[in-house]
Amino acid sequence: LKTLNLGILAHVDAGKTTLTERLLHAAGVIDAVGSVDEGTTQTDSNALERERGITIRAGVVAFTVDDVGVQLIDTPGHPDFIAEVERSLHVLDGAVLVVSAVEGVQPQTVVLMRALRRLRVPTLLFVNKIDRAGADPERVVTTIRERLTRGAIPLGHARDAGTRAGAFRPFAPDDERFTDALVEALADHDETLLAAVAHGRWGAVAPDDLQARLAAQTASGQLHPVLFGSAATGAGIPALMVALTTLLPARDGDAEAPAAGVVFKVERGPGGEKVAYVRMFCGAVGLRERVPLGPGRAATVTAIEVFEHGATVRRAAVLAGQIAKLSGLREARVGDGIGTAARPPARDVFAAPTLETALVARDPAQTAALHGALAQLAEQDPLIDLRQDDGRRELFVSLYGEVQKEVIEHTLLVEFGIEVEFRETTTICIERLEGPGHAVVRLGDPSNPFLATVGLALAPGPADSGLTLDVAVELGTIPLYVYRTVDAFRAAMTEYVRAGLRHGPAGWEVGDCAATLTQCAYSSPGTGSGDFRKLTPLVVRAALEDAGTVVCEPIQSFHLDAPADTLSAVLALLAQRRAVPRPPVVARRWFTLEGDIPAAEVHRVQRELHGRTRGQGVLEVAFDRYEPR
Ligand SMILES: Nc1nc2c(ncn2[C@@H]2O[C@H](COP(=O)(O)OP(=O)(O)OP(=O)(O)O)[C@@H](O)[C@H]2O)c(=O)[nH]1
Ligand SMILES: [Mg+2]
């Protein structure tokens, strides 16, 4: 059996979850199509999803079409849950991007398509809701071409759009209008075909050959076939099923190769135990096997469940191409590579959250419980990035937006019985060193309770260099009876310095720092690792005070599309909100603006853009850099 890991992506409410139900029904997995509005779907399975009628967590469900085992990932469309989409993107063989025939191309559609194209994920476009009043599939295809991809190639057309009878009519393989358009699109990336067209000889290309070329260019992410239908009525679903297996690249996994997989989701099982969702790229992992989980960590697999025919089934191994839920990986984190041939973690596709909020338990007696609960949530959603202020009173979490905040509040209440109160939402800044700084605390100093000497010099590092530590002390001053090797000592010291940099003098994390250990001493046999672990952050703190720091705010690069006649209104808005646009590019009815904007202003611009562009403006932002505030 070949496998196809298929992502369903779209702007919120375009119909991903309903479409998933339809596909499961068409594949014979479920007898009746569930409803999002009644809370009876397979993939919107948690209580909050059912209550709100939106998808919050990515859900996996499997079915078989012909000889292909499809493992479908239904993703959330709301931008606050983009982190869920991010994790899924790295495990896909192909995707269906759903576009509503009524609302057309929406903000998140643009964001998602850009990510899919950047990662070259083979993608089909499904124009959904052709049964709904107001559906205008022709106009949607035009905007898809203008805003998403010039490589859009409709495989048919919608008849009776805007009525319950709306249906999909695929083009006949020898329909000349279709083959002309297809050849023209294929020739853009195919020189032999281009030459044939130029010489008027392409008529000799057989329909089967065109189909194979279409599949090849879809697989390479150059062309994007477009289908039409309705997840509500089932129109167009059979054609979509065929396209999944004939146009997207299903794979025969190599189970004999060295094991490589990735953890893309972590959840807690009914008994509170950790369950890691893993996609294997090649090789296999068996029950009771001890698997590497990234540098210095490993764990033994105690249970394996794979996805089959709408359910999960216990198995003795997870094979190349498959997705499985693995138990026993207590240390597993989202993004961990699994196995001996694991790839390094992928770079983030979407921007990290740039907002944060403090929260406290309404009942102070629950403060410790709140900490534990948030730590568990942060495990499932690492970008939450739980932090605590110096006074140890308030907890901070990172956020994408207000809806994510409400979900956290609700989850804490329902799953953990903790009522919380949020403080106001603020932007996450960092501190940078203003210049070099130095500090030393010596063994035997009356103010030093630890059995160690640590001297540190800090200097500003280049942008994005993170933390580097140079150990510039005599070998004899390093307590090798504690750390065994100089490398182990350096690794441990790096972590201690990092701990000290977590809160700079202004309370923000200190970024990009070149540290040098200038002095070191110990007193054998009394000195232990605890002495260095506890003393180093204090020395870092003193060195930071000596250097001085400047607070820097996140700056995002933006991409803004809006109707051409709204350009001056949009420019005025951007100027008010400290954005710095480059010259606009106007293409017929739309203009595009790119430039920089402080993250703190994005929310306001997003809100006001709506009114200034008749609801059509789309602002996409991505983190770019930090700059002094
Ligand atoms: N008329 C019509 N309604 C549809 C169709 N597909 C979905 N809907 C409705 O649109 C609403 C949203 O559908 P969902 O399937 O939850 O959309 P989604 O893309 O999964 O939404 P999120 O996961 O929250 O982003 C529901 O009320 C569906 O019943 C369709 O083809 N036609
Ligand atoms: Mg959904």
C-alpha cells in the first residue's frame, strides 16, 4: 500500500472539516456525514471544538482509495491556531486548499498558499460551497489566478452554481478548450512541450501523456489543479477522490532504510500519559525500541497506534510513510526528530507569536496547579512558551491572538478546574547588549555562598547568532571530576549562562550574546555542579548591568493586497501606525505593498484595514527582526 499524507487547509469556515467528513463517507469509513454545527464530525472531536464549531487542534484520520492509504490531517483555519498548521506542514505529501465559492480568496487562504508554495507542497485547490446562494466559481478562479497562483488549472466547471443542484462537470480528456489551456500551462515549465507548441505540433501529445505531465507538475508544486464542489451536498467529491490518488504523489515508503521521523503533535492520553504523533519518512520504529529523540535524549516506545479506516489500531511497528501515536516518549517535544537518521528540525514557516499576556489564578491557592496545567499546555503547544516573572507571582504565555487566549482560559477551566484572570496583552520584546560588560564573583568572597569562582565577559553578538560561549580558562581551573570533559563543562556552562540571560535588567530575554568564561575556580572535593549552576546566572546578571542593555521590539515584514482604488487610504493608515512601506506595485484591480511594521501595531492595522478596503484588504505579516524601541 502506498501512503499519502494529506493536509486539508483553508481560511476559517471554508469547509475543511465538512469536506473531511465527505471524503470519509465516500471512502466507506462512515455511514453518515457528520455535521460541524451539530458537533458530530470525526475530526472536531474535543468539546470546545464541538461547542464553538471551529477546529482548534489538527486531527488525523485515515481512509483508503484504490491502492493508496490516505492519512488526512484536518487543520484549523483561524489565524490564532496557525502553529497547528505549521507543525502539520512539515509532514505532508500533498494538500487540498479549500476556497469558498461564495467568500472567495480570503486572508488566510493567501497566507497558506504562500507557505505551501514556499515548501513546494503539491496542492489541489477545491472551490467549495458551490451549492450556496452567491456562489460565483468563475470569479473565484479569476481571483485564484490573481492572488494565489498563476498555475491554477481548472479540471472542469461548476453547473447550476448557487443552487442545491450545483454540480461539478469534469472536462472530457479530449475537450479542446481544456487541452489548449492545459498545454499552455504545462508549457510554462516544460521546454519540450513549449517547442512543440511553437511548431504547432502539440496536437500529437496524447491525453494520457498530458495527464502524466499534469501529475508531474502538480507533484513539483508548479501547477495547481482546481476542482469544484460542495462538502454539504457531496457534489464534486468523486472527482476530488480520483484527483487525490492520480495527481498527488503517494509514496512507497522504504521501511528498510535507517529510521527517520518527526514528532508533529503531542497530547495527553486519558490517563494523563504523553502521546506523540509521529510521521515516519523512512525506516521503521518497533514496540519496545529505544529511539533517539534529538541530541542527548532517547526513550522506549511502549505502545504504537497507527491510523486505519477511520480508527486507530495497535501495531508492533510504525513503518515509513505512516503516521502513528507513540506512547512512552515522555521527553518528546513537538519538532523532535525521531530515529537514527532524523533530520534537523525544520525552520518555522510562519511568524512566532509576538504577543504575551500575564495570567493569575482567581483563587491564589491554585497558583501551583495553574503552573502545572500551563506547563502541560505548553508541551502540546510549545509556542505558548510559559514564563514566570522574577517575583514568581505572575505567569506569562505567548499568544497569536484573542481567540487563542479564550481557548486557553476555557481549557484551564474545563480540563483543570482552574479559573484564571488575564492581564492586558503586550508585545514581546528582547534586550540587546549596549556594549561589552564583565563581572567576576570569587570563591571565598564574603557575599558568595557558593564553592566556585566564575568570571564572565559579555559582548553583543551578530544578529541571529544566539548565545555563544568561549571557555578561555586554564584546564586546571575546570572541575573535571564533576563534568568529566571540557566539552561537557562548556555545554553545562552554556545552559547556566542562558538561564541568566532569560531576564535582562529590563525583564526581557537578552538575545545575541557572545560570552567568554574568563575566570574559574573550585574547591575539591566540596564543589559540585550546583555551585556553578547557581552562581553563573548571578554573574551574568552583574555583567549585564555592567554592559547595559537596550530594549528592542519585534519588527514584522508585511505583505498587503487591496483593491487599487483604496491605495491612498491604506498608505495613510500605515503612516499613522509607524509602518514603513516600499513603493506600491499596482497590477490591474489590485495593488501590493511590502515593507516593515512594528508588531505592536499589527493588530490595529488589521482591524482598521477592513473598513478602509471594503473588507477586501489582506495583511500578511512575518517576523523579520528586532529593533530598538
Ligand atoms: N452550503 C454549504 N455549507 C458548507 C459547505 N461546507 C461547509 N459548510 C458549512 O460551513 C460551516 C463551516 O464548515 P467547517 O467544515 O467547520 O469549516 P472549517 O474550514 O473546518 O472551519 P475551521 O476548521 O474552523 O477553520 C459549517 O456551518 C458547514 O456546515 C458547503 O459545501 N456548502
Ligand atoms: Mg474545521
